[in-house]
Amino acid sequence: MLTVYSEAHRKHHPKHELAGGEFVRPFEMPRRMDMILDRLGQAGMDQIVSPEDHGMTPLRRIHDNAFLEFLEGCWDEWETEGFAGEAIASVWPARRMQQRPPDHIDGKLGYYALAAETAICSGTWEAARSSANVALTARQAIADGLNCAFALCRPPGHHAAADLFGGYCFLNNAAIAAQAFLDDGASRVAVLDVDFHHGNGTQDIFYGRDDVLFLSLHGDPRQAFPNFLGYEDEAGAGKGEGFNGNYPLPPGTDYECWGQALASACQRIQQFGPDAIVISLGVDTFKEDPISFFKLDSDDFRHYGNLLAGLNRPTLFVMEGGYAVEAIGVNTVNVLQGFLDR
């Protein structure tokens, strides 16, 4: 399987994350990619290429222009104010407040942020652009004739909405790739999110559309980030009604339960009949993940990769989460090998 990867992800390397009431080293770190690359090499999956630059047009197809301008200029504005630390949101437009972006960078951060754990540093914009190009280049390889490809994206993307960043995400790589499939002639695309956390950004982007089926298996938002989207009754709006499906699952969910939800999602995808499938591949469903509560074993990832291959559609894997760093390579490559072994 072709892997697309860029070393530019290392430019996004914040030193702090707000978790449990204190600043800690971020769970989302560059070493995650090193572990996946190492495992790909061990498995003989060493066909790895660098991304091409696809420009800003595919990003603008998904993201608000003002939001993109904010991301590009955020660090310069932050430094101009003389702030010594990393750019982290500290204030939000809560209920009954004005929903308009302030001029000051401190207010802008809160306007465009959905959570306070995600810091912006000097290289964040370049890394996020590169991550989107990784997804777009892998998608292009499928359009050029490959049946599958792996976009080894960092930063991840599925929490980023059209005009919001957070959950370690800045640009929604999976959504950008899905839209690129459509712009290249596909009539229908399915996005299946198997990350532990709900893909709130992807849902928000496609919620009113019927050309993209979005399905997400995730920790129940009553107990898990992002808390305010991902409930079972969120089925889409307008012409998108019926084209959004959530499978919120409780703490302690094992593969038997998780696999039943996956089987249901796969059945919906078959009924939808997409021209291509985008998998938001988070492996934080692993039993030892430090910020999740599912109980999948490493062998389970290989098994469900095999099931995904049974959908018999061109398939793009886009890397999302997974924070048990010592196991992330094994679990990620198990999915890809399971897909290839069918």
C-alpha cells in the first residue's frame, strides 16, 4: 500500500497541553509518526512518497476563508503582542454573547477554537498545510488507479470544522480529500470515522449534504470529548437528513460490541453505494490508550481492516488519533495489513 508522508509535520511541536487542570506534554506528538514509520518498515510496506502541493483551492472548498487567514497569521499576531508562550485560547463566545471575531488575537483564538487543549506554535500552519497535501496526494493516487492508499497525516483533522480548530486538529484532511473525490467526478463518497473521539468537524461540514455519508463510531459524548456532538439522534439536516450516522458507545466497549457497530456502519455504506471511501483512521480505541476508554486489542485492528476491505471500494486511509505511542505503529499497520490480506 502506498503511504504519503511529510517531514513538515515536525514543525508543529507545541510543548504544552491543558489536561486535568495542569499543563502537560501534549499527547499528540511527533514521535507518533516515527513509531508508525518504523512499523511500516518492519512490515515491508516501504513505498513511501512525499506530498505534492495542491494549493489553497481544495482547502477553500471546505474551510471558511477568514478561518484560513486566521490560521496562517495567528502566530505572527501572537508574537507581535509580545506573548511569551504558545497561542492557546482562553475565552469563548458563550451562549447569549456576540458571535463575531474580535480584532485582538486573544479574542480571535477563542472565536475559532472549540477547546483549550490545542496550542498553536510557529510551525503549525506549515505543518497543517502539509498534512492536507498528504491527504490530497494520497487521494490523487487512488484517482490515478490505485485501489487504496494511506495518508500519514499529522496534525490530524477530524475535529476541525469549516471555521473551528481544536482536538489537535486545524484542517480537516478527511473532509478535504472527500470533497476532492467529488470535485474529480465522484457522485457519492462515504467517510467512516473509527477514531475513539467523534469526528465533530467532519459531521458539521457535511451535515446538510446528501453526496457524503458520514458515519462515526466513538465514545459516548456524555463521557468523552468533544462532548457536544456525536449523539445518536444527529441524523443530518435538510437534504442531508439520513446521511449522518453516529454510534456512541459506553466506557469499557470491547471489540465484540464495537464490531457490531462497525458491521452496521458497513451495511449503511454498502446501501449508499459510494464511489470511494475515506477512513478517518484513529487507533485510540486501543485498550491502553491514555485518553480513551475502549478495550480493543492489537489483533482486533487487523480483523476490522479485513472487514473494511470487504466493502470493495477505492479506500483512502487518513491518519487521525492514537496516543498509546509505543503501540500506535503496530495497531495502525495491523489495520492496513488486514485490509491488504483479504
